[in-house]
Amino acid sequence: MIKNLFKSRVALLYIMSISMVFSFSAWMSLLNNYVVEVVSFDGSQIGILQSLREIPGFLAFTVVIAIIFIAQQRLAYVSMIALGLGVFLTGLYPSALGLYITTVLMSIGFHYLETLNQSLALQWVPKEKAPIVLGKITAAKSFTSLIVFVLIFIMMKFYSVEYKYVYAFFGLTTLFVGIIAWIGFEHFRDDVVQEKKLVIKKEYWLFYVLTFFAGARRQIFIVFAGFLLVEKFGVDIHNMVILLFVNSILNIYFAPKIGKFIVKVGEAITLRIEYIGLIIVFVSYAFVENIYFAFFLYVLDHLLFSMAIALKTYFQKIADPKDIASASAVSFTINHIAAVFLPFLLGIVWLTSPSLVFIIGASIGFLSLVLSFLVPLDPKQGFETTIKYKKAELENI
């Protein structure tokens, strides 16, 4: 059975996803409390940290250069090891400079691994099964996060383990899993030889724009939603972990159902629902005064991110199979363009008006909603937008 496990492409996708979440969830869930309690960050410094964290995401297009010299699968193993090493070192250097440097190392591993994981998933999983498989992988990632939050809660609540040892445990686990996967799994041949150069096609323009807005919205949630809870409402590390625990429980249940929902109603409808929900959540964040309502918004916000599967499967349906690796890398770069400068700029805005940060997020959600009406109900190669369908109809008249 173990021998068959090491011959399964889907099993490898699960392992890469789980190991990535295992260390990154620990890094993220501890971050807001760690930077406030240990490193004494303010809003501006957390903005700088998050901007630095996203620079490797912005440079994700360099994956295309790297796979000229090393296969995607092996590069994924190297990325796992870099991610684990970065998380391990985080707690050992509790200063602004130390945190900035270890964050960049961690982020290089994380963003390369995330890019490669998406690329390999879209290459290895058939289109008709992709939403369901990706939904199950999302649920597995949420279950992993759940285990992480339980372990952190036990370590810090009952045993008062220091931050540096918690970071070391989770980082080293991912590092060792990367080494074991590299040794154990067979190398899978590409079904379609991938382009080894950057692919930016005008046919994919809608996917690129929605990806850009998704990156901007994601940054506002990741950087400032949790920071709001800690700074405005004084939520401690134990309650933050409980909140993340609840998020994971709900995702385990809903993520596979969202995958089936996408298969049933399509990407266009799913994306519109996601964007309407995000607008409501961000406007509510701007004016929330009740801590329990803030908790509810945080959970709802997190659930809406599961619907992002629809954007990935939309791309899979419209893309030329040989473009997937290159275009995935390009899309990650586009996703992180705003991420490089937005946390820093909004960190400055935050010092004057935290509410305005979330109003900006709602505005971005509204633009995404408007563009989502250009996503066809039946997207496919050659018919990437509703504009293409209308042109075809006019030509047939």
C-alpha cells in the first residue's frame, strides 16, 4: 500500500499541499501575536513585513526559468525544504531585521511550492474532476490547519512553549517531509511538454485581471483582518487559535461541497456569489464594533476564499494544456503585484483610518463582481469570455 502511495500523482499533490499548510499555517497563526508581543511591531512595520513576504510571490514567474534546469516535481521538493527552513529560523531571530530575512526565505519556499502545486494539479487532474479534487485537497488543507491549531493551543496554553520552539517544530516537520517525498516518490513524466518561456496571452486577459484583484483582496484580509482583531479588540493568541480552529472545521465540511457546487452551477455563478459576499464582509469590517460580529466576519471571509477554486478551474478550461506551467507562474506574479506595495501603503492608511482600508477592499470586490459577468457559463478554449461568444453569434447571423 505504501509502495502504491509513492506511485500516485494525486497522493503527491495532497502531501505537497498538507506539508505547505502545516508550516505556513503555524507561521501565520502565530504572526500577529508574535510581532506585537515579542518584536513590538506597529501597523507600518507589519505592512513592511507583509510586503517583503509577497516579493517572492511577485517573482513567481521565475519558476519558468527554474524548470529549464530542474523538473517541476524536484523543484517542489526544494521549495518544501526552503519553506520549512524559513519557518524553523523565524523564532530564532526576534528582531525586525531577523524577521524580515527569515520571512523572505520562508516566502520563497511557500510561493514556489504553491505555484508548482497549482501547475501540477491542473496538469495531472482531468478537467471534469478538477473542482471536486481541488475541493477535497482544500478540505485536507483545512484539516491540516485544524491539527496545527490544536497543537499550537496545547503547546502554548498548557505547556507555555516559547514561540521559537513552536516555529522550530512546524518548520522542521515540513523540511523532513520534503526530503522523504524527494527520496520516496517516483518521478512522473509530463503528459504534455510544458512551455519553458513566459506565456502571456491576450486570450487569458480576464483571468489575469481577476487574479490581480484576488491578490489585492487577499492581502487586505491576511494582513489587516487578523491585525484588527488583535489591535482593536485585544484578542490573545489562544482565542485567535480557536477562531482559526473554527475556520478549519467549517472548511473541512464546505470545501468539497463547494467543489461539487462549481461542477453543478459553473465558475461564473460561483465567482459572482464570492464577490458579493466579499463586498458585504469588507464593508462590515469597516464599521464593526462588536467583537463577536468581528469573529463572524472573519469566519465568513475565510469561507469565501474556498470559492477561489472556481477561478483556477475557469483557467484550466480556457488554457492551452502546454501553457499551464508557464501561465500559472505568470498568474502568481500578477496575483502578487498588488501584494508587494499594497500592505505597505495600506499600513500607512491604517495609522489614520483602519475603516478606509476595508472600504478599499470592498471597492476592489465590486470591480471583481462587474468583471465576473464576462465569465461565460461554459468557458472553454477559444471562448474565454462572453465577448467571444457574442462575436461568434454575430458572425453566424
